[in-house]
Amino acid sequence: MQVPIIDLKAQYMSIKNEIDRAVENVLRSGSFILGEEVKRAEEEIAKYSNVKYAVGVNSGTDALFLALKSLGVKEGDEVITTAFSFFATAEVISLLGAKPIFVDIRPDTYNIDFMQIKNNITKNTKAIIPVHLYGQPADMDEINEIARGYNIKVIEDAAQAIGAEYKGKKIGSLGDIACLSFFPTKNLGCYGDGGMVLTNDEQIAFKVRELRAHGSSKKYIHNEIGINSRLDELQAAILMVKFKYIEAWNERRRKNAKIYNNILKNVVIPFEAEFVKHIYHQYTVRTQNRGKLQKHLKDNGILTAIHYPIPIHKQEVYLKMGYNLSLPESEKAADEVLSLPNYPEMTDEAIGYVALNINNFKG
Ligand SMILES: *Cc1c(COP(=O)(O)O)cnc(C)c1O
């Protein structure tokens, strides 16, 4: 049996008629940038996420960049974030000339350890970016409380977590701003790059709207220096087809996780924190025998992935910038985590096959 890590072709085949029709409608409309489809996607995703405003942008990375920029983050400022995430979370901080302050993670959820945030706050701290890693919400109440005490803004990096819940509330409305990614392999992905900024703050929404369109709110009137970062009509139309299935797809990911949990032996299965609904964007186990296990699975036709092999503070570029930190939990996780295939189209049989091959592995 061959088991890929994700199967976007199977997903397309399951919704082909609707997707093809949506794409054709856009092509026939002759409207490709900031038209009705983007407006509809913004309205629907804002409603779903319980926020007043949503602004479609070109990627999750741009969503984070524009969120920080809308808060005025600049050179000399500091932004606290986790060392264990996709590189973009920290990259955007540096791109604005500000300094990422890396905090270690909780070893059980892999999310930022809120206990270590306070002693990293200085007079230059402007924001905290918790990441809902693998689709599991970070400890938002504790993080918000710390931030409020110091008048610091909180930006949720929700690139892996649309649909996840924290204490009964959808992620996306839990901080001051939230950022979504619609990269094709995300749990809600389009067929290219795409992203969105969510907020209840009218001024932030207005600012992001300007910044994504050359700092302009009216054609040829420029109020500030922005960039070109718009979600396009084709991607928005594709997104709106897929959005109808997000709840069902997330539930299927959760069901797959349950099946894995019940069968797997000899590896540490994911921990789902109290009060949260984890949507298992990734089903990630840990083992001290990762290299050999990954090869054993590959030899049996099963593809896996490592999210992420190098914590951000150990990336070459940050070492060159003089970062010399020891964040033991992030470093240990980077050596031990392994994401198994988990996607909505996956059959129970395929999950059983993966689990059996893990249980049979004699490291
Ligand atoms: C994917 C991802 C991003 C970046 O999103 P893009 O749409 O690829 O730019 C940022 N943060 C996290 C945690 C991600 O997983």
C-alpha cells in the first residue's frame, strides 16, 4: 500500500464539479482582483470566526507581516514568539526591522510556554505571536492576561488551525488580530497562495486594507507605504467551495486521530489539552528513534514529514545575527517529532496500515 502525507488530488476529485464551476464563473466574470468573491470570502470567514472584520491577503506570511505593520511594529521593537514554528512566524518580525524574542514550548502541546513569557517582556515589547501549532490552540487566556498587564498586542498565528476551538470559541477571535494561511496543504487551502487577517478592531482592519493595496484606500490616493498583497478572485472562489466542507473535513481529521490514538504503541501520541478542540492539521507523534522509524515507514510506502527539524533560533540566519539561545524543549521536539499521514480523504484501512507498520517497527 502507498500512503502519501496528504492527497490533494483525491480532494479535488471529490469536489471537482463545484470547483470547476466556480473557476469558470470567475473566468467568465472578467473580474480577477478584489471583486465579489473576495468580499464574500471575507464576510463568510469573519462570520465563522466570530470577528467583525476579515481582510483577504496574498499569503499567511503577508497576513502576519501586515498585522504587525498595522500595529506600527518597527526597528527597535521586540515581538515575543515561539521558537518552534514554521520560519515565517519569526521572519516577518525581522523583515520589519524588529527583534524576535524566542520563547520555549510546552513539551506536551508544542505550543508557546506562557510561563516563560513574562520574563522576556521589556519596555520594547510590542506584541506576542502565539502559534496554534498542528491545529491545537495555544493557552490564550493566560497569554492575553499577561499581554493586557503590559499593554501588549496579541496576534494569533492561526495558519494551521481554522476551525479549532478554545473553551468553546473558534480560534481567530481570541487575540487582537489573527492570521490565516490558505497555502494548498493547510486544512483550508486554495490552489495557490492566499491568507487572511481577522480582527474586531475597525482601525486595524482599515489599516490592513490600505496596506495590502499600496497604502491606498482610494484609487491613486496613497496614505502610506504599503505592498501589493491581495487575495485574488480565483483563489477566493475556490476557497468558498472548500469552506463548505471545513467542519466535516476537520471532524474527519479528528476521527483519524482517534483511530491512530487507539492503535499506536511505542510512540508518544499527541496530547489534546483540556478546553480545546484540536483539529489535527498535523497528527504528530514523537520518538527518540525518529530517523529509523521514518525510513522504515518510507520502505513500506508511507510518507511522513518533520514539522520542524530545526527550531527557529537555531536557523543559520539567526545564528549569524548573534542569537545564542538554549531552548531545550524546542530543540528536543525538533529531534523527535514525526507527522504521520492525516487527511480527510484517508481511509480507515490506510490509517490501520500506517499504525501497524509503526507498531511492528523494532528500533
Ligand atoms: C504556513 C504557515 C505560515 C505561512 O503561511 P503561507 O501562506 O505559507 O505564507 C505561517 N505560520 C505557520 C505556523 C504556518 O504553518
